[in-house]
Amino acid sequence: MFASAKRFFTFNIGAKVLSLAIASLLWIAIVGEHELATAIDVPVEYRHFPKSFEVSSGMVNRVNLFVRGPSGKMNDSFLKDVAVVVDLEGVSRPGDWTFNLDNRAIRVPAGLQLERAIPTQIRMRFEERFARDIPVQIRYAGNPMPGYRIAKQELSPEHLRVIGPRSRVEQLQSIDTDPIDLNGVITESETRVSTFVDDPQLRIDGASTVRVRLVMERIGPPGGGN
């Protein structure tokens, strides 16, 4: 029995010593590695967005996370895998919904630890999706040329369909065009111009440009003389 034990410890002793040395070095490297903490800015992903609802409140697009871990893992190759995912699958009715940014919503690679998130919660208000045709209002840059006036203006289309949360769509009275420059226009002019909805929660369904045709007429000589 003593001979068997001796053979166990002495057989291939070089490989065993080398393995022990490698294991010791790995243990020293792991135990002796400094722990660090850092703050990172992470985009928020929203999954299973309800098709029949719209968000009428502001949405949180980025979250600041405090992450702790060994110094060897506090680099871009590890931190790039940190993710914030908010699952909206449970949203079943209009109203306010709160989502906690905890370990279920925040994923960190193995070996890293989430200390906290700022903010720790996201609250969103959902409303029924609503669409309505809104009249387009022409805007002009400056006044007509001296001695001229706008005799006729045509707009096509005269209305654009806007989609968004019901309360916001119902409040919208008109859609403005980009300003049309009247400088140099003395006869007839036709142009395509973009429109703008001054509410980030609303969007125009389809093309957002309209055609504007202007007809100018002379009302007297420049300067108002006879």
C-alpha cells in the first residue's frame, strides 16, 4: 500500500508540479484582482409594444447603471453586453404602467454585479391609438413684393392624417407648412413643401409634403405711387 501511494505521488511528477503551479497562479490572479465599479449609459429596449396603444408620456431612452466587478472584466468587451430590456407584453388597458428596472430587466455578463440603476423605475402612460384628418395651414416667410398681393392659393392635399394618442390628436388644430419665401414671386408659383407637427408623440400617416400653388396680382406700382 505504501508503495502504491509512493508511485501515485512520484509518477509523472513533472506534469503534476506544472499543473499545481498553473492552478496556483490562476488562484493568485483571481483572488488578487482588484474590484472596480463604474457607471455606464445604456440604451433602453422596449419589447412586445402593444399594437393598439400609443405612449402619451415621454419615453425613457437611456438608463445610467452602476456596475461592479473584477478589474479584468471592467472593459468594453464585457460592458458592451450589458442590456436594459423593458417587456411591455402585460400592457392590456390604457393608463399609467410602471416597470421596475431590476435584475429581470437588466442583464449583466457573468462576473459583474449590478449595483443600481438611475432611474430605478420607468412609468409610461398608454392611450388608445387614434387617427384624424387635420387641416394644413400655409406659412409664409415675409410679405409679398411691393405692389403685389396673393390673389389665390391652392393647397393639395388640404388635410393630412395624423396618428397618435387620442388626447393629443384631438388637441391638434392644424399642421403648419415650412415657410414659403414670397421674395421675387410676382406672377404664379407652384412648389412642394414639407409640413410639421409640433408634438413628438404624433406622426403624419404617409407623405408629409403638400403642393402649394400661388397666384399673385398687382395692386399698384412699387412704393404705392400712381
